[in-house]
Amino acid sequence: MLALYLRDIRLSTRAGGGALTGVIFFLAVIAVVPFGVGPDLALLARIGPAILWIGALLAALLGLDRLFQADREDGSLDLMLMAGARHMTAFTVFVKCLAHWTGAVLPLVVASPLLALFMNLDPVAAGATTLTLAVGTPALAFIGAAGAAVAVALPRGGVLVSVLVLPLAIPVLIFGVSASYAAVAEPDPFLPPFLILTALTLFFAVVGPAAAALALRWAGD
Amino acid sequence: MRLIAEGLAGERGGEPVFSGVSFALGAGEALTITGPNGAGKSTLLRVLAGLLPAAAGAARIEGGGADWPDVAAAAHYLGHQNAMKTALTVTENLAFWRDFLGEPHCEVDEALEMVGLGDIGHLPFGYLSTGQRRRAAIARLLVSYRPVWLLDEPTAGLDKASEAQFSALMGAHLEDGGIIVAATHLPLGLAGAELRMAEGAR
């Protein structure tokens, strides 16, 4: 399983892997917001965490449709499904999600404190947003895996995956943003929304791969 | 160990492709599947591998013990695709499959040597020619052990010398007590039974 994790990370950093695509998209989204909203620093600081979360959400969805499609096209997916007796398919999916998160989404989390400067966030808010992104974005990868598995046979399934995945990603977005706000807005407690966000990630870590494994099993042709 | 298929039927998109295929192969036996395009050779192999649900009947392994509970677990499947990543080197690809599939058999270098690719393991898989890619995929059968080989047009794109090399590898696998089911248009130099699938066979 470590071999699969390392292979997928290697693939995401090699040519055509697209590890940087997400970060550049994220940067582009965040960089244009101040121009669109105008130079009102207080307003930027107020909407900052939400914009960072939305940017990260969309950037995380970018490469998702290739999660299984690339493996299906070159035949690797067949062998992974056949190895189901040795490595439970849901666990294989889980490892692929972790690798996708490390390769494509972790760079977004790392870049977010820097991009928080664009949004005039103070250090506490920037730290809180980065922390909630680190905890919440794995859920996006796990939810996305289920969508990617359903759309694996469709040649241009990217948009479909995003549409399938977005409704399920909304709770993650809501609690991620509210936890980030709670860290700076004084009366709101930080911990409850943060713990719900953690719970969402753990919940989808189980449900997402299981659903994806089921979808992949029935997508064979 | 025996590979047994009983009354297998397969369908594609709801259309029956073949039905009533039964055979039993013991250790060291090979089955060659021939027939025109569209006769269902690939579908039969995918049904055997458990990648497609059988419309009727079942395939099973008898006497496989705990190691090889079903056909999917006991079989290597070499399909039309080579299951290799073009961005990784040949050695990285094979080392991954060796780890992932388990039951390590040959070393990666050794397997590459056996398919005549000893000196290009460091190249990205994408740089290889069609025949070399096929040989690298064949090396995958060697790096990790499976008693059953399910081969779909294994020699597509291979030159004469590589074909001979591959038929020697298959011979060695059979001598070890392996089982081979191969769909092909080209003679593979395999002794053993032949299953001829006619178009629209019932």
C-alpha cells in the first residue's frame, strides 16, 4: 500500500501530473478577488476566510476526475480491482485519496497563509484558516473519490464530478468557514465547528472510499 | 490446483456475447481461445478475471487453499492495456506492481533480462516502442507470482524473436504447474486444448 501511495505522489510530481495546477488556480482566484471587491481592507479581512475556503474547494476539485480515470485508461485499475482479495478495494481507494490529497491539496494548504496576506487577514485568522483547511480538505478528497468513481467511464466527466461532489462538500465548507471566523470573531466558540469539521472528515474517510469501491466494481466493462 | 468454468455466459451492454462455455484446466495445462473479432474472447477473459459479472455460470479455483481463494486472486491478467504509467520508468513501474501484487517472484532486473529489456529499465515507460511496452507488461507477469495467467492477445506488437522468447516463458510457467488461458489470433506455440469461439456462438 505504501508502494501505491508513493507511486501516486511520484506521478503527481512528474510531467503531466498537475500537482501545481491546483496551486496556480488557487493563486489566480485569490489574486483577482481584491481587484473585484475593491480596496476596502476591512471588507477583505471579513470575507477572507470564506474566499480562501471557496478557492481551495474549487482548486481541490480540479484534478479529481483523473483520480481513477488515468488508471482505468492504462489498465491499472483492472489489476487493482482484481487484487481485492489482497488489498480491500475500499482501502486501495483510501490510499489513492490520501496520495491525491498529499500531491494536489496539501500544496494549497501550504500556500494559504501566503494568500491570506492578499485578503488582509491578521495572523490569527490566517492560522485558523490554514488549520481548518488542513483538517477539512481531506474530506473533499474522500467525497470527490466517490464522484470520480461514478464518472470514471465518462471521457469528459470533470464537470459532472464537480456537480456530483459539490452538494456533499457544502457542509465541509460551512463548518470550515465558521470555524475560521470563530477564531477571530470574539463571542463565537472555535472548538464546536472545528470538531464537527473533524468529524465530517472522519465520516467521509469511511463512507467515501466504500462508495467509490462499490461504484468502481460496477463500472467495469 | 484446477481452474474450472461451468456454463459461463457473458454479455456486453445487455447483448449476449457467448454462453455455455465450460472447461477444466489442471496444473500445467493451457487453453488457447481463438475466433473472429467480436466473438467474445476478451469478454470471456474479463469474466474469468472477475472484472465483468458472468451472465450465467461461474468460474472457480479448486484446491487453491487460502492463498488463492478465487480466480481474481489467483490470476495475472494481461489485457489490451499494459497497466504501466508512461511518466514512470520501467523499473519503477515493475517495482510498484511487485510490491502491490505481492507474492514476489523474480527480481525486477531479472524479469527485464528475461524479456530482453535488460538495459532500458531506467527509461520512462512512455519512451518505449509498442513491442517494448508489451514486453515490459509481460515482465509484470514474472515479478510477482500467480498460478493462473489470463492473457488477451499477449503477443500483439511483438517481433518474431520476442514471440519465441515469450512462448519459452509460457512453457516454463506451465512446467512449474501454472495454468494459462490465452486469447489470440496468432499461434502462440502452446500445446494444449483450443477453444474456438464462433461469431454469435451459443
